[in-house]
Amino acid sequence: MNWKMKLGGAAAVLAIAASAPAVIGQQRAIRTVSSISAQEKASGAKQHPELLKEFGGAYVGPQARYVEGVGRRIAVQSGLSNAQGDFTVTLLNSPVNNAFAIPGGYVYVTRQLMALMNDEAELAGVLGHEVGHVAAQHGQRRQKAATRNAIGGALLGALAGAFLGDSGFAGLIQKGIGTGSQLLTLKFSRSQEYEADDLGIRYLASGGYDPRALSGMLASLAAQSSLDARVAGSARSMPEWASTHPDPASRVQRAANAAAATRATSKVRNRDAFLNAVDGVLYGDDPKQGVIDGNRFRHPDLRLSFAAPSGFGMENGADAVSITGSGGQAQFGAAAYSGNLAAYIDGVFAKLGGGEGGGVPAGEVRRTTINGIPAAWRTVRATSQQSQVDATVFAYDFGGGKAYHFLLLTPAGQGLGPFTAMVQSVQRLSAQEAAGIKPRRVDVITVKAGDTVQSMAKRMAYSDYQLDRFLTMNALAANATLRAGQRVKIVTW
């Protein structure tokens, strides 16, 4: 699919046209459709602001304008529309490797995935791949299964059963852990990935780009996946595309063969134009949304921090931080606060349960103090015919009319379970600590005589895996030799 395709509501899939496309290599013809309907345009327009909120908003500036131009040029290769203005292409302010498309001509790529690319053709290939998914109506075919998977397995695993069926507390799944587009994440089959690859490669060739670019990008994604697995101690969860894409490494050679089968002669990569555009783009977490460093989350504006349990993944969203592991799931967020923690907790539960109680079981509110911060919590048992879980809202009064909370889900009888240390780790940040949280950015530099991959890697703004990070983001082999005048990317403060 996308690296992770997300659809909201019951929206129709973006229809990308082409008269019956020719077979690439030995692949069968791929059936696509020929127009964006009025219904799809309306659906896309409705979902667009929701997706922006889900993914940290739109990234603004010259990088966004560049991505928009490239995306529109490759999207019209689908045959859906000859007017580039019919496509809305957005660079998202997200630290997650991701790209996707929704009905109505809306196409998205995150700044983090852009930073992994090394030329314009790779950017066009990724966006073309996403357009290919919707062109072949893959989302439409998988939407029913996606809804089931999102509610039953992808979000809460075995714990989800307690909130299904006859439970009046089912709203917790949809309104608490995993909101918005996360509920309709689509996982495509290997054959559908192949079809999207083939269409993306065709769009590259017809758009005048080197069709081999997608194969190179898949190789970079495979390398990034391997690196992320080795840096698992960072508490950052697996990249979004990796959780939903069949292994990109298995598709690299196939994509290269498909590119050769197009017999396209164009070698256009526009590397310099791309590097000029990506130079200075924000990399990793945006401090305005909080940052994840190792297993600790810190937010300079909210002046708070906490540590996730060892072995749990942590993902930062625009409105909440999700913490996921085999022993339970949690989400850190905020709600309206009147100054009464007990009422705050009841309000969170009421909202999750559908309002005015919503079938949420009663429970005792307990009070404590965490690192000098007044706190309170309540645990309730949610039951269905399948299983039971403990749901806890643990809230903190930060003063000034501000409160924050964890929503925790653990197996029945465990209460706080593996999150006991996490709820106790919440603390205030001093002004000095908050001021010390700075953003990382991509810096494109020109290699000088004597520079090596090792010397360049030492300039990366990380304390671990500096060489691996440098090699991966520049698509370089471990034995690569740099030459004077070559342009490479590093990450700096």
C-alpha cells in the first residue's frame, strides 16, 4: 500500500485512471478506474483536515511547495485527470516514515520519509506507488477487512475483545486508544503491493523519470527497517510503513526488473534539485509536539516528561502519545479541566463510554502525589463474552487550569500492571530543561577532500548508531568511498 495507507470513515477509494494498462514484464494487466467522482471529492475534502490533525499538520515552506509540484506531476500520469490542480499533495509534519492517499485526489508524504529519499525520482516513485494503490482500488477491496482488523487486532490485540459485542464500553476503542484514521489502517497483500509498484514504475517512466528509482527507494526502506530493529531500545515503535508493507527487501529486485521491462530510456533523477529542497527540513520529533528520546517523552511547551516501560513502543501523535507493548496499551493526552481531578477522570470515562456514563462501570477514585504533582486515578473492569480488561484513567493536576492523563488498558486483575513505574515517572520540566530541547534538521553538505563516511557520520546529531544512520539516509554501502564535491545528508541540531 502506502507505506501505511489510512482511510477515514466509509469513504470510497481514490480512483486513478488509465485505460487498461499494459503488462509490465510478466505481470498481468492491472484494472484501474477513470475518474474522481463528486462523492469522492466531497469525502476527501471532509477527511483532509482530520488527517492533517492526525499527522501533526501540514509542513509549510519551500519543501512543501516542492513536494506539491512533484506529486501533482506524477499523479496526472495515472490518467485520472490532466489537470494538476485536481490533486492536493501535502507534506506532513510527522516524524514517522509514511505516505498514503485518500479519495478525491489527496496525496500525502511525511517529512521523515522525504528525508530518507535521495533524489526527486524517488519522491515521485513513492507518491506514484500510493496513487497506484488507489488507482487499482486496493483500499476498496480491503476496507471491510481493515475495519475488522483495526478493532480486533491491530490496536489492542487480545485486549480488544472486552470492548466488543454487547459491551457498552466499546467506545473506548474508537475514542481512546487509536483514534481517527488509525481505525481504518489498511494492510495490503503482497500481490497488491506488486501492482502498486508496477503502476508507480509506469508513472515514473511516462513522467520522464528513471523508472529504477522505486527499486532504490525500496532498498532504502529495507535498510531503514533493519536499522530501526537494531535501535529498538529507543522505544520508538516500528515505522508505520513497515507494519503494513510486505518486506520491501523482497520487492527490490522485482521492481528493478519491472523498470527494465518498461524499456524507458530516461535517466532523470533530479538529485541536486531534491537535495536543495530537503536541505533544512525538520528531522525526527518536532519539539512543539514533544520529543521521544530513548524511552522518555519530553514536551518543552507543556513542561512535562515521563518514561515508557522497558520493551514498550512509543509513538507521538498530534494530540496524544501512544505506548504499546505485550502487557498492555496506554495513551497520554489532555482534556478540559475544571479543577476537580475526580470530575476530570469521570469526564474522560464518560467521553469514552459515549457520554453521560456511557455504560462505564463505577469505581473508586484514589488520590496520590507524583513528584510533587497532585494526581488521582480510577480503574474499572470492562467485560464481554470474550474477555475482560482493566481500564484506568490516571490524571495529573499541573496547576493553572491544566491537567493531563494516561488512559491505560491491561489484562483483568492487573490494574496499572506494567505501567506502574510510568505513571510515577511523570514530572515537571524546568525552564532550563525545556529550553534545552532543540529540533534536529537535515543538513546537505558538500564532501571535501579527505572526508570519509566515518568522519561524516561523527557529525550526526545522535549518540548511537551514527555510522548506520548516515549510511542509511544516504543509501550508501558500508564500504562506500566519498569523493570531493559529492553532496550528502547529515542530521544536525
